Amino acid sequence: MALPTITAQGNLVFEPDFQVTASGISRCKLRIACNERKRAENGTWSDGDTSYFDVVVWRELAEAAADTFKKGQPILVVGKVRVSKYEDKNGVERTSVEIIGEEVAAVVKASKAKETTPESDPWL
Amino acid sequence: MALPTITAQGNLVFEPDFQVTASGISRCKLRIACNERKRAENGTWSDGDTSYFDVVVWRELAEAAADTFKKGQPILVVGKVRVSKYEDKNGVERTSVEIIGEEVAAVVKASKAKETTPESDPWL
Amino acid sequence: MALPTITAQGNLVFEPDFQVTASGISRCKLRIACNERKRAENGTWSDGDTSYFDVVVWRELAEAAADTFKKGQPILVVGKVRVSKYEDKNGVERTSVEIIGEEVAAVVKASKAKETTPESDPWL
Amino acid sequence: MALPTITAQGNLVFEPDFQVTASGISRCKLRIACNERKRAENGTWSDGDTSYFDVVVWRELAEAAADTFKKGQPILVVGKVRVSKYEDKNGVERTSVEIIGEEVAAVVKASKAKETTPESDPWL
């Protein structure tokens, strides 16, 4: 009964926010926008609402994320999800959702038309 | 860039809340409590905070959940996560997190000491 | 770069095979059949081939699985996947795939028509 | 009861193998090596065996993978797992395991020491 595991793909909403904590640990905050895709009974896809997720990564992973990622870029995140209740400065209870990223990666994009390689099959 | 996929195990906080929507579709709401487990450098485990997740399941799955689950029971959920912003009745912006359950299952528990079966290996 | 994480739902192909190892540890082997579901461009679903997975669970989880599961029952498994190469008795190299189950649960089924509960919303 | 979902991180064993099928569809085959990490009771980590997985991606994703990935590179894959039985040319039954990649991404690495950004918190 640990925290849930999540796999999320989304676009970075702002530049990676890298900081070193008071105890000297690297931390990077990322926010991603994930667009819901809905499929109708007839197979047609349409866009739903956008969900935003705050991701925090630590140590070497924080440094790697800060070095590599740019605002707007699609990334893939695997981690745990934590939901917290807290009181804001007006005493109103609020909910925060945070992904603790265990793996982060840059989603790849095709850059040009591809040429095929010879028909040998490396799996056999 | 669909909604993130989540796998969560937690205890049901209240009895399954089953309803039929105005358009005649079965829906069941579940809330689960997931306890964070933290492991120290020396390998020791300790409890962290509890995260609560709201789960909604639809149609046959809603009926099955309502038939089967009881308050307090540990369940396993696989689904999508949606985060929404909304204004409450005082005009304060709030965040809601919801898991749309695609698979729900009852976590099993050992009920008694086990006797071993013969040593034949069904995998071979 | 740990072993991959897998979430699988399938029907048990045989009764749970429970044993106690020579070192006194409970172990239960399960085999599940997972049917591929294919969706055509027009939204129609059809069945594809069946994939079989061997699952092994240990200790209390092994006892719980052996106590609870029956042949034919649909279960939900979360765990790690390991692929091994080995030589069979004829010296032919073979591949084995194994899921080390970290969470196992019984998929729920609706047993009867449901009556709705009052319209109060426990989430609010 | 669809095919299982898998999330795998591993190093590419060979260069991406890109081809266009007879029906004109782009396909890219990837093989990744995933090292098991074992944790002893005292918290110490050690390496276990390596599991190899064959990944196939299709269409735009195939082109993107072929454009971007290099042998040896760590990648993150999310997809479905299919296990097939087949007879080899000697009539021996064999097992093949394949991941149908739905999302593939390049794992990031830190390239240099990081400087911290100012202490403003973009989440608040």
C-alpha cells in the first residue's frame, strides 16, 4: 500500500526550475500539461480538457532534467503520486498533487523522411 | 499525450457510492487511502503521510464494485488520472484529482496456514 | 534501469500452485491468459491472440493467492518482468518470461442489478 | 483483459532497425537491456541478471525512434507486451516476447554541474 505509480506524458509548461535545497540537495520542479483524448463509439478522437501535473525530481535526475529540458517540450515521466491537503494563507483547505519523478525522458520526434535499412532482421 | 496512467492500491475510506445518472448510466464512486512507505538508507521502512484518491468507475464495473467492495477493504485500481481546477461557492479556485478506474480488483489476504502441494512444476 | 514494471489482467489457466521452498519460504505460481483486443479504425473491437504469462508470488502474498484464487478466475497483477535465456535438456536455447508479482487482486464481477443510493455526494 | 501494460527503461543493444513494410508502413525494431537491481534487507543494492526485451514501434513513432536513438543509449518505453509461441525451423516450440511501444523517450543525463536559479517558486 505504497503511493500509486504513474506514467505521464505531457508538454513542459515552463522552463525547468532547478534549485539546491538548504541541505545541499539538487531539486528540479517541472510542470506538464496532459491533454485528454476521447474516443467516440464510431472511433473518432477528440480533445478533452487539459490536466496539469507538478513533477519534482531530485539529485542527479534533477541536474539532468535542468540540463536537457526546455519549455514546451514533450516529456515522459514515471514516478509516484502524492496528494496533500494544506491550508492556504486565508485558512482555506486546499489540495495539492505532486508526482515524485523516478524516471524522466525526452519524447522523440521524427525530423525527416526515413530511408529503409537492409532487410536483415536483427531479432533472428 | 493522453491522460496519465495510474496503478494504485489503497483501503476504501467509505462504502462504495453507487448511483445511476440522469441518462441511465451506472456510476460508482470510491475513495482510497494510500499510505506512503519510506525506506531509509539503512533499509528500514517507515510510514509517511496518507494520500487520498477519488476513483470513479462506470457501467458494469460500477455495478461490480458496488456489489463486492466494503468500507475498509484494500483494493487495486488501474486507470487514468484527471486534475481539474474549479471555483467553489466562495469563488476560491480549487483542485480536484480523480482516477477514472478502468480495472478494479480486491486485494487478496491469507486466511490460514498453507499446506504445500506436491513438487510437480506446472510450468515445465 | 531496474526490471520493467507490468500491469496485467488475465484469467487463471490452472489452480494456484503453492509450495514451500527448501529454505522454508512460501511461493505460489500462477499462469494467466491475456487476450489481445484490437480496435479497427472504425471503432470496432475484435479479439487477437492470447498471451500467456507465468507469475510467481512469495511469502504472505503466496499464501493469500493460494487461499483465494481459483482456476478460470480473472485476476489483476502488478509486478516486475524478467526474461531469461536457458538451455533445455536437448541443448536448445529457450526464452522464459516471468512476472514477479508485487500485488495480486481478484477482479470484481457484477452479481445482480443494482439499486441506486440517495443522491448525496460523499466527495463534497 | 487486454494485453498487459509495461514500462521499461533500458539501454539500446543495437542501432534502431528501421524498415518500411510491404504495405508501406514504417516500423522500427529496438532491443533494450534491463539490469535487475536487488536490494538486501540491510538496504544495500546489487546487480542481478540482465533481461532483454524486443520493442517494435510503428509509423511516426518508428521514424522518430530511428532518427533519434543510438546504440547504447538509455531509453524509456511504455507499451503493451505480447508473448507468442512458435515453431522454429527444427520444429522446436519457442517463446517470443515483444513490447509494442506506444511511447518512447530518451532518458536524460546530467552533462555538467548545475547553478541554482533564484529562489522564486513557480508552483506558488
